[in-house]
Amino acid sequence: LDKGRVACDIAPMLAVLFLGARMRAILLTKGDTEKYNLPQPFVKDSMIVATFALAGFVALSLILPLIVWAERSTLRRHRPVIAPGELVTTDVESTIPQGALGTVESVDGDVARVAFGSGTYSLNVSGLDLVREGTKVFATVERDDVPVGAIGSLIGWAASGIRVSFDQGAVNFQPSELRTMKGCIVATTVGIDDEVVVGSLGIVKNAGESVLSVQFKGRGDRYQVDTDILRLVQAGDVVVCAQRMESVRPDVMGVVTEVAEDLVTVAFGNEVKDAGVADIELLVAGTFVETTAAVEDVPKGGKGFVVDADSASAIVVAFDGIGRRSVASAGLKRREHEGQTHRGPVSVLEEEREMIKQLHPPAMQYVFFTAQYLLLLIQVVAIALIVYGIWTMDNSRVRDEVWGGSPPAMSPAIACTVWIAVQFFVFFIAAAILETIVVCTGRREGTLSNLWETCKLAVAVIRVVGPMLCILFIATRLRAYQLDPTDGSVPEWVELAFYVCTAVVFTQAMILVLLGCTASKIREGECPGDFIVEDGEDAANTMAILIVQALRVVLLGILCGGILAICYAIITMEDAAGTKPPLPPAIGNAISLALWYFLILAILLGVVIIKVSGVILDSKVIRSGAVTGGWLDRTMHVFNAALLTVLFAPMLCVLFLAVRMRALQLTLAADGSIPEGAGPQCWAQEAMHMCTWSLIISSIMVIIIGFTMSGNRREQAIPSETKAERPNVWLAASLMSIRGLCLAAMYGGVVALLFAVTLMRPDTLPPWGPESCLIPGDSRPVSPMDATLQASDQAETAAKVLKLLRFS
């Protein structure tokens, strides 16, 4: 379900593009779109095609895991019979090395004769595990640039041995030169969550699938981990003491001398200790260290971070203000646990490719690969046609009958909406193309990989900012159309705000892409706008990152100013008579959600900018909260969870505005004017208020839960979920109950609005139809914006009364 949700991430921008096309047609035809057949038929068809392509993509995301799960279940139920020539492994014979591969020579009843590298054994068939294609193995000898310990996938059998796919390419090995991963001790190269951090050790419990089932630090639960973020622990690796072991203090470094089944023998100076997977962590690039004694021009206590930890005698460290130096592990210790603890999200396409590779027979793989790319291509073509249709929307009848031969230029609100949509889809397509190149070529390092990561960053930034901005643009234009249907326009300073906000979105995306070209390695962080720079220790990279953060602060301030200006314009717009009619519920609720949405987003982006800048500047104050669970890290996680909750807002606003557009289309008078009070059914307007209040209260509950519940918090796969260890039961139950009721009310409001669209007829809509409301009586619910304005008016009246009393 989470994969389907992620595949829907482009839906808000697609829906906003549809709204832009509809608004452009309304403005050109002065509301009578059916008479002049606008938007053009090919634009309408492209909308339908794009919608079905997105639905197909989501369906593929949902169906594919089910097919793979069904195949795995079938394989588990129908275990194949051990036959001569098959490749097997066993753990019942102590003289056979763990994970060793053997070839079955003969089978006699329940006994099989198997040839291993250490000899030939007669073993019971029940104690043998068949080695399948796709099984994860590692090399015990070096061959064709494949180092010892490299992890690969078994892809077939050749005359010269077993064919294994590694990052370096496909290489043939003999069975005795390989081991399966089951039972091996591995370490993570990036963090997975708050508990399994960078360098955490774990034991592989199952290695027969495309991902490994790993148990970390003696925990009861297991993690399904891709081998791309794992490394085999071997003799010679440098490790760090994670918790005190008798005379060995935490953060002291040692060298692995031997790896057994569940223990690692480590030499800490002159002491040799047997450590469990919870006692030590692997030293990885990016770990922050300091010297325990003076080394060359580096004084004792010199601080830096590890660049290369492949050799225990020469660990390459980038020291602050000095540069790179090689230091032996005995002369270093880790600083307070400041390693990155996040595994950046993998794109849906990449995850699906890994699943597709598990399908059998191979023809199924080609079918799914073809479907995946075909749907993406169809969507791209449909979007291009919609953009072209909006830009060229016009016909001779409209020019002559409506505008007398000189139709107006495209409204800045619509133009900016189109430009933001184009930016999003250009970066989205670029990320998909670069991902295909990187995944197919296996080049996970270099400029292409960096560009792929930065394009994903740009897509994430535009995805959270763009749709809501476009909704504000369209809501402004819709408000102007309500006040003056014949020639409604917005003030020039508001149009300038449109252009400024659009330019800010584009600039934010571009500076992230440019940063990807300058930094050694950049990847997506824990929330939109967050990024992690690896191996970015030199002065040029540091300066580039700091300049980027300074620019982002300025751009964030400009964006907030532009949004406030647009909202102010919507509220204060006047009609030709100089009066300010009440805000329609659709627009009032859209503004309320937009302001709440951008408030949460601004706080989150501000915290992210402080965090990234603090990490680059090595600020102790920032670091104390950025990584180790302090106030800054907690604030970021809490508001990220709140943002995941209010990500409903863009699609809700699209629904509000779409319902209003449909109502205005049906209630349009013969002379092209909009009757006073025209809009959707009364009960539909109440449903809008219910959705808005429910979403705001739900997000407030998420923030309260995040700050009040004790224990470690871990974000879940579904949006806006926050778990807490040992919370106050009654407080947790009450907060979660309120949040659950709010989400139920929001979904109820959405269903009511969908019904309202299908039931709309001119004789059922205000002002012509009867008022049928959900809430009886004269009191009606209002949007948060209306409530704020009413409170402001009441406060102003109260101030005037107090002033009069004071004067008296």
C-alpha cells in the first residue's frame, strides 16, 4: 500500500494542471466552455489518458508485490527434490565451513553424496538446502577485480563454474570459492532507523531472496535489507567499541582478527576481546573522530571525519582546517555518536525493478518492465499535450464572439501554474532517465549518480511546495472571476507575487542540482529538502554547501512573503461597487489549508537548513540535537510527521475548487453573470468545512503526540504515523482517538463532496435550489479563515467600544 501511495505522489501536480486547463477555458469563454468546446478535445482526451496511466502505474505497484509474494509462497510449499548436479549447502555437519557450497554427486533414498571443497560427504537430504538462482553469495578469493568478501547474486551455471553478478560485473567462480550469506555477520553502510545506525552489525538469518533477513544487535525482530547497504565483516576491518567491554571503553577502535558464527574477535591495542554484534560497530566513511595523540601536524584531540577506512594502519581522515591525513586506528577514537542514522528513501521505480527481477519465468520480467516504461511514456506524452493545449488554447469563435478579435493573453496565475507543473515533470522525467542509466550500468558513484540524487531532491522540494502554490494561484483567479465575471483581473502586485513564487521554486530546485555537480556525493535525507553530503570535506564543497543554505534561507523568506501577499489579496479583493463579498467556502477553506500547510513546511525547512548548516560547520550546539535525538532532531521528525499528515491538503483543495467550478458552470446565468450566492449544495459546503477542520486538528494531534510521548520515535511506512515507547496510556489513547475521529470525518467529507459533484443539477444548487444542510438551524460552520476574520472584526469592534468608554 505504501508503494501505491508513493506512486500517487505526482497526482496533486497532475490534478492542478487539469484545474489550470479548466480555469484557462473558463476565462477565455467567460464561463460558457461547452458552447465553444474548450478545452480542446485532445486536451480532454490527454487528461483521461494521463489519469488512467497513473492508475495503471499505481496498480502495477500494488499487484507486483502480491505476485512476488505468491511465487515465494508457491516455492516454499513445493520444495524441489534434491537431484544429482544440484548446488546445495548445509549447516548440520561441523566439519563443513558455514555457508559452503557443494555439488550433489548421487542420491540414494534419503542420503545424498555431496562434494564440498573440504571433501565429499554423505548427508541426509533433509539437512540440505537447495541453492537457487538469485541466492546471495560472497567471494572467498579475489578474481577479475572482485575483491574477497564482495557480495553478489547467483545468476546461473556455466561450463567453467557458477556465474555470479557483482557490482564489478558477472564473473565465474568455482563452488568452493563461494559461500552463502546465511549466518554471516554483516554491517550497514548507512543507517536504517534510530536503532540500527551506520555501521551496526547483524547476523544474516535468511539469504535465499533478493534481500537479506538480518537480525541486528541481538534484537528479536529482523530487518529485510538490500545488499547494496550491507558489507561483510572480515578480518582486518576496523571497528569501534559501541558499549563498554570490561577494560575497553566506548568509542575506542580495534581491528577484527577473526569472525566466528556469532562472535567477532577484535584486537584493541594489546587486548584481544570476543565481541558480540551489539558490542561493536564498523568504522565507515563519514564517522566523526578525534586523535588520541599528536600525529604529524595534527594535535592531540584534532577533530575530523573518516574518508577511507579500508586499512587499519592508514585510515584517511579529513581534519578541520588541516586537510586529509593518514592515521593508524590506534591513534583515533570516535567522537560522541554523530554518525548519520538515516537510509535515504529508494525511488519506487528502483524498488520495483528489484521485485521484477524476482519474477519467473523471465518472460514475466519483460512484461512488467515493458508495462512500467510504457505507462511512464504515455504519461509524459499526455502531460506534454495538456501543456501545449493550455498554451495554445483559442479558436476563431472565441476571438470573434467573446473578445471581438483580441482575446486576452494567458493569465499570470495560469502561466505560473503551468510553469511549476513543467518544472516538476521535467525533473521527474530526468530523475527516471538518470535512474535507469545508473541502475542498468551499476554506476552508483560519480556525476550521474549525484545528478540522479539531486533530481530526486528537486522533485521532492517541488512536490511539497508546487501543488499548494498553484492552488493559491488558481484560487486567486477564481476569486477575481467571482467578483467580476466579465473582465476579472488581479492587481499587478499580486501577479508579481505569482512570478516571484514561481521563480523561487525553480531556483530552489536548480541550486540543489548545481550542488550535486560540485559535492563529492549527495543523497536525499530524512524529509523534503534535507540532504546528506558524503565526502564533502574540502573547502570548496563546504563553501558551496554554506552558500546553498544561505540562499535557501533567503528564498524561504521570499516564498513566505509571496504566499502571505497572495492570501492577503484574496481576502481584501473588492468588486466594482467597492464591497468585499464573503469568501466562498471552497476558497476560504483552500486558503486556510494553504496557510496551515505552509506554516508547517516553513518550520520544517527552517529546521532542516539549521541542521545541515550545523553539520557542515561542525557546531556542537547543532550537533547535540541534529543526530543524537535532541530538540532539533525531535522537532524535525515531529514536523515531518505533521507534514505527512497535511499532504492530504493539496488534493483536498483541488477537490474544493473543482466542486466550486462545477457548481458555477451549472448556475451560470444566460448573460454570462454569476448569481449571488452561487456555489455547491449547502451540505457540500459543510463537508468542506469538516474536511478542513479535521485535517488541521489531526495534524495538531500529531505534533502534540510527537512532543509529549516519551521514548524513541520511529516514522512508519504509512503517512503521519508516530509510535512511542512506554507512553502515558490515557494521554496516548485520547490523542490517538481524537486523531482517528478527525481522519474518519475528513474521509466522510471527501465522500460527501464526490457525491455532491455527481448529484449536481441547476435546480439543486444555490441560489435556485432548496437549502438542504447537514446542520439544522441558522448557525453554520465556517472555515478557519472565516473564523479568523470574524474574530478580527469582533476584536476591532471591541477595541472601538473600549476607546469610546475611555473617551467617556
